[in-house]
Amino acid sequence: MELVASSEGVGIYCPSDGRISFFNSPYPAHHDYTAIDLYPRRLCGETAPSPVRGEVIKIRRVVCPIGRFFKGSSFDYVILIKSLENPDRLIKILHVAPSVKVEEVVELGQDLGVLLRSGYFNFWTEPHIHVEVRSLSDPLRARGGLKIERLTKIEETEPLRNIKGTVVEVKPEYFLISLDEAFNNGIPADAGVYKGILDAGLPHYGWIGMHTNDALPIGEDIKFCGKTIGTIKTVNHNMCLAKCFNFSFRLGDSQVGLSLYLHLSSKPMLKIVPPKPGAVKVERFEEVSLDIL
């Protein structure tokens, strides 16, 4: 397990071969720097490793909305864990059907339960663990989490010049492209003289998250493949959020979306999202390119 983030003295960990995302979500906590999603490279129904150390104090089952274009779990769960690092803070965990019990103390990497395909997901969303750090008096609201700081360092690299590569995995819900240009950590972009990694659902979520090694100035434009796609509105330490401009991605005649993450060690792949499952036909090992319009 690798330390990837912290809040109020609470460390948050992810398997070192996994991915993390602060911003690739439509939910408000992800636009307030108060939530992180951990993707441990496991399938729905497989075990979820605990990202924190603490005592389980509450488990609540909640009804899910009906998944759009997929059959998801009709229930999700909130697991509240009192931190062993800061007993004045709780950790709120979602999208795991728990095997742990109230009053049980969990250690890093211990199985919490199994990963769900929650009805709160979109059809292209892969299993993950949603984490927030909360005050003892306000554990459950959709808002009210405490700001989280990213601790992982990123490797600065030159921005992507064009979106071209080879299809390496095909599912009805999405497909993955290995880009011709090789990068670490994720898909790069630039903001003025600064370089960083994109973390976003583009353009469908309306916001662009970017990770850097420095705090960026508000008002700076973010450019991707040479095109200005947004202007930075808020900054939290080494992360920022920009509001999307009006643009789209095209693969041939099809409009598609991009789903982008911060990778810890595995080679970043570009995740392409069709308008609905199966709407875009590609073959494995096919060479493809995307245009930004």
C-alpha cells in the first residue's frame, strides 16, 4: 500500500499498482477537494483493501438509484471508521459491501469487504473505493468533508501532441488506448509554463482536474494537445480545477469522452467512453486517432 493523500493527519493509502482520482466524478465532494477515489485494479465482487487504519464505528446500507445502461447493485454502503492516527476524525468509505463489523479495528490493506458496481456509478465506471475524511459531528452528509491533500509526486513531461495509439482492450462500456507517446502517471497537459497530469471526465463532467508539483495561478488556461480547454477557477495545494470550455472529442464520426486518472506505477492508458455501451465499434490492436473540436 502506498501513501497517496492525507487530511487532518489521516493518511490515505492505495495499492501501488492502482490509480487514484480526485476529480473524475460528477459528485460535489470531488469538486470541493474533499473526496478521493481509489482504484485497486480489482473487479466487482473482489475484495477491497482498507485504505486507512481505524476502528469501524458504523455501517449503513443505502438504496442506490437504478444504473443507466447497466445493472448495478440496488444497495450501497457507508462504512465509518474512526482514525487511529487522529481520533478526532472519521473516514467515510463508499462502494464496498462490508465483511468487517462494528467495533472491529482494521489495518492497512486488510479486506473491508467486496467492491460493488454501485447504482451511483456511470456505465463506464470501474470498481473503486470512495474516501472522505470527516469531523465526528458531521460524518454522513454529501457535503461537509475536509480538504484532502495529494502526496504522490508526479513526473513532469512535455504535453501530449496528438491523441493517437493502439486499442489494447475493448468492452461495450469503454475501450483503452495505448498512446504512441509514452508517459508516466497519466495524460499530460500544460497551463502556461506549468506542466501536469489531467484527472477528469472530459467533457461530460464539465470540470477539468489537473495535478502538478506546484500551486498554479487562478485564471491560467489549461491546454491539451495545443487546444485551450478551460481556465483554472480553484486551487488546493498541488491540484487545481478548471471549468470546461465548449469542446468535444471525435473518433471518426463518433463523439466520445475521455476518462482520465492519476496512475501510481502502471503505464497510463487512455480510457475512451462511447455515448452508450457498444455505440462505437473498434477492434483490439486497431490504430486510432482522436480529434478535439
